[in-house]
Amino acid sequence: MDDKEKREAKERFVNYMTNPRAFTLKRWLYELLKEKYSEQHDKTAERIAASVHTNQDMEDFGKLLTEVFEVGYRKAVDDYKVQAEKHGLKVHIVPQQPS
């Protein structure tokens, strides 16, 4: 590890210690956005995390993110179903059965 990498690692650690909720928010957002996640999202997550004062706030925000994702996913599935049915395909959306 060269000096630049060490400095960057130290900076990331200091940022984490000063705002651990930002680390969690960034991880959640990265998991949702994947390759669409950008440095700008880092800055936004840090600003949001500064407003999240308690563990309950963090949990509630996580639930909100989950619900937004689920609503978007469900809309995409429902839109696909409508388009498939226009082409004569019957689509039934059911929960996945446990293996």
C-alpha cells in the first residue's frame, strides 16, 4: 500500500468514525443503485446522515428506502404484466415458494 492509499484509507476511517450512519446509508444506497451509484450520492448520503440523530431514525429511514424500492419493483412487474397480457400471455405473480 503506497502513501496515497494509506492517506485515503485513513481519511475513510476518520469519516466513518465522525459519521458512522453515513457509511450505512452509503452501503444501502449502493446496494439499491449498483452501477448507478456515484460520488454525488456519497455527498447526499453524508448530508442525510447528519440529520439522522438516533438509531430509530436510521431504522425508519431504512424502512422507507425498502418501501420505495418495493413500490418501484412492484410497478415494474405490474407494467410488464400489462404489456404481456396485451400480447396474449397470461401472467400470474405469486410469492416465491421456499426451497
